[in-house]
Amino acid sequence: MTGVPLATAAGRALVDEAMRAAIERLDPWTRRVTAYHLGWVDADGRPVTGGGGKALRPALALLSARAAGAAPETALPGAVAVELVHAFSLLHDDIMDGDRTRRHRPAAWTVFGPSAAILGGDALMTIAIELLLDEDGPAAQRAARVLTEATRRLIAGQARDLDFESRDDVSLDECLAMVADKTGALLACSCAIGATLADAPPALVDALDRFGAELGMAFQLVDDLLGIWGSPDTTGKPVLSDLRARKKSLPVVAALAAGTAESRRLAELYARPAPRPEDELRETARLIEAAGGRAWAEAQAAHRLEQAETRLGRARMDDGVRAELRDIARFVTARDH
Amino acid sequence: MTGVPLATAAGRALVDEAMRAAIERLDPWTRRVTAYHLGWVDADGRPVTGGGGKALRPALALLSARAAGAAPETALPGAVAVELVHAFSLLHDDIMDGDRTRRHRPAAWTVFGPSAAILGGDALMTIAIELLLDEDGPAAQRAARVLTEATRRLIAGQARDLDFESRDDVSLDECLAMVADKTGALLACSCAIGATLADAPPALVDALDRFGAELGMAFQLVDDLLGIWGSPDTTGKPVLSDLRARKKSLPVVAALAAGTAESRRLAELYARPAPRPEDELRETARLIEAAGGRAWAEAQAAHRLEQAETRLGRARMDDGVRAELRDIARFVTARDH
């Protein structure tokens, strides 16, 4: 997957350099795992090109500083920190979810073992906060505080998501609250952290935070849709993997809660033990769509994006920066990127 | 195991209350695991009494503030933070090491599963730093910075320790460096964080840090000795568990490096695959002793304690506080506590 195209190449280079400097702080053992996980090296430590994720969160963080009228460099420790927390969460989540593939490659824990992946995640989380604390002054301290709170919510969201797997009575409200924690909190933090570091007025920080929270919901809804109906080329994961793992993602919970005949049939399929044959997974996807889960998620994603844009429209900032934030929001919630 | 007896009951109650308030910040899922891990509740969430660890690190942190002439309360966020980081590391280490018992109870990961234990550890680490960031001002920011650096070293030490398990050429210097990171860094931080929060002169912070680093080495040497020759009543772990796991602990590495006939026989035993019968483990312990590993570790522990006391003797602080720090150091490095 390529980077967010609307973020400048200069911004991306800035973040990339600072990310590499951050990873240099690590001991050789956790550095090896994390450099692989970040897509920089192969399993033997040889550099590879074209790896890495979308760098969505750093792009938002740099724009967040610009929204406050500051240079993007002001946000740099924050941009790197949010990306490191994101990387930490993926590294640990893959172990917990048993996901063997990440961005078209074997997940780090399958290459280096779960222990190395646990420690690698721990290390990423630690240096994320350390980076912010290296900056002096109350703004950096506030930014570190915002990041730890977002991290705590992210962890809570993942814990709740795992809890859902063993429950058959998950409500849509519970599922939305889980996503607000698991995905929304760190995206909201990414959108606000640059402005926080730039010492922006609380009203602007708050508006950016809310924009990010809504964007996070839209983003997760689209991700959930791709997890069921996306092609492996796009997702970097095996086809139907979310259904194979019996994830209670938003379209699934919406379909289960719809009270239709298909909802009941879907609940039966979800209650069956593993292994799940391919045709059963395809039938599951069909039932989610027939029960209205797909249409609901698509409408909800559009609604959340609209809400995000409304928040953005009301905030005081340069119109060029506003347009860049809006374009990123539209890009990452488009179905075919 | 009972608490550090020389820490005042008032201090212990202060920390206990603040620890419980900190855990209240967590979502119900990670709170459940962490409250069990901390010895407050049983597997079903029912309160239990008499649980918990020695609370060595919080006791040192409170004394650290008093060494700087401040009230122990000044150190409270730091005292709780170091204990939370310690708890985080044990929670994750038990998963990685496959240790099924902790403080005479089933380890948390065996009760709640590895995923819940991974998340519980992540959550503990996050709130540890959050607690310090809740305090305003540059001293709190410095304390948070010191804690993240100690945490990073602790993780590096554990990574190196795991790496040792698959290597048969670990030198004593490497092993000492590993222990300085894995155990020394957080103990040094515990001894310095109260003075840091009290805005003490750098010379005092530095002296306390070095005292803690030496104490950490002595403490780990004694712990390693107990891991081989200690009784399960004392350690809370099965007998000979460190040898069963083929840990390259300090007495083992010293014995392997001694170049005796017993060293070579020991290396052969260490190279054998699992499972390890009981009599082989007893033979391993005998060889470590015969190769001089036990005597070296005992002498080294005494030397490190002496070094710690020397550091303490040179620092400018109230003599009563100095005596309390010295007594704690002697107590936790005594063989029979």
C-alpha cells in the first residue's frame, strides 16, 4: 500500500528520518524485530524498499501543527510518537489475534516468535513517549499526556474487542464504543498532537481531536468492510480473514442486531466452532449483506466522514490546511485505495 | 512474602491506596487481569488479603524523596509508577519465560490467557507514565523521562536474557550488562525518582541512582542464587525452575566461564534438549557449585552491596534516611528473607 498521496514528500521524508533515529535508540534485539515490523528490513535484517504503512497518522500530526499556524517540524516528535504507538498496537494485536500476515508479509511474531514481538511492542511504546519527553516545556508534557491517554484507550478497545469474540450478545452501541477506543482515540490524538505541541488554543485542539475521532470511526467502518469484502491485494491479509477469526466487527454486529431471519442464521454460523470451511465464510459474508450489515456500515461511514468534515469546517485554520485535512479524510475512507 | 519490614506501615498504606486508584483508571478487562496479578483478587475477582509483592521499589522511592529533605508524599506518583512498571515487566516476562507460577499462585497468563496478560501489561506501563504526567512542572517531566529510559533498559535486558537462552557462548560481562539493564535500571530509577520529583540537586539524584544500580546487581545475584538453591516456600516458584528453563543466570554463566571440568560437563547438560528429569537438574546445580558459580555469586553479591553502601555513605542526606536505605539494601540481599 502506498502512502497517503496528499501528504508532501518532504513531510514523509522528515518523518521517515525521525522514525529511523527513534528506532536507533533500541537495543539490537528489539530493533531487529521492530525494523522488520515497520517494513524496513527483511527477516535477515537486509534493507528492503517500498515497505511500511500508509503513514496516515504522521501526516495528520504534521498538518495539525500547520493548522495551528506552526511549521510542520513542530509536530515531528508527535508525528513519530503516534506512528510508533500505532506500530506497537499492530505488533501486539497480531499475536493476540493470531494474524499470520501483515502488509503482504509474514507477521513479525511468526518470524521472530511471540516473545520477541511482545518485547518489540513494549519497546516501541516506551520510545514513543520518550521522544515527546525529550522536548522541554509544558506543551510537550501535555502532548505526552494526550498520547498516554490515547494509548490507554487503544488498549481498552483491543481488550473489549477480544472480549467480544467469546460473547454472542454484543450490542451495536458497545461495538461503536469499542471502535471509538481502539481506532478513534489514536486518530484523534494524531489530529490534535501537532496543535498541542504548537501550543494552539484549546478550541482548535478540541476541534481537531473531534475531527480525528469521527474520521477514526469512518476509517474503521471502511476497514471492517474491506475485512469482509476487500480483496487481499488491498488489505494485505488473506481473503475473509476477519470472518475466519469470527471478529465481531461493526458490519457483523449491525447484521446480528438487525433481527432478520438472516441475522439468526448468521448467529448460528458464528456459534459454530473452528475450523471454518471457505464456503461457510462466503455464506457468512452473504448473510451479513442480506441482513443489512453492509449497507448500514457504508451509510455510517459516509455519515461519520460528513461529521468529520463539519467539525473541520467550524475550526479556525488556514483554508489550504483545512482542504488538505479534508482530502486525506476522503482518501483514507474511499473504498478502493 | 511479606513487605519490606523497614518501610513504614504508613508509607505502605499510602502507596497501596494510590496503586488502587491508579488501577481504577483501567477498563474492566485489563483491570481484572492486573488486579489478579497484583495479588488483590482471585481468578473470579473476589478480594483476597495478604497478596502482593514486597513493594521494595515504592519503599525506595519514598525514601528517595526523604533523602532530598522532602515529604515522602512528594514521591508518591513515582513510587506507584515504578511498582506498575515492575508489575508490567513480570506480567509479560511470565508469558515469555513460560513461568506458570508467580508468588505461590498460577501466573496471570495461565488464568486469563496470554492475550489478556499482554494487554494487562501494556495497560500497566501506560498508566505508570500517565501518573507522572498528571503532575505539573519540569520535575515531573524529568521523572517521567527517567522512568521511560529505565523501562527501555529493562526491556532491552529481558530481550538479551531471552537471546542468551539460545546461545552457548555468553560471557560473564555480557551477563552482567544484561542484569544491569533488566534489574539494575528500574531499581536505580526507584532510588532516584523521589529525589527527582523533589527537585533535588543532580549530585544527590546521581548518588541515589548509583546506589540503586549496585543494589540491583546484588539483588539479582541473590535472586539467581535463590532460583537454584532457594526453597519454593521462599521463591514462590517450583524448585530448580531456573535450571529447568535453562536460564543463563549469573551463577550459571560464572560456572560455565570458569574453565573447569565441571564447567564442561555443565555445558553438556545445558545443551541437552527438554524435558529435564529432576536428577539431571540436581546434578546441574551440583556442577554449578563445584565450578565455583555459587561462591562467585555470593562474593559478588556481597561486593555489590558494599559498593551500594559506599555510594550511600558519600551522598549528602539525613543520617536517619541513610540508615533506612542501608537497612533495606541489607534486608533484600539477605539470603533467607
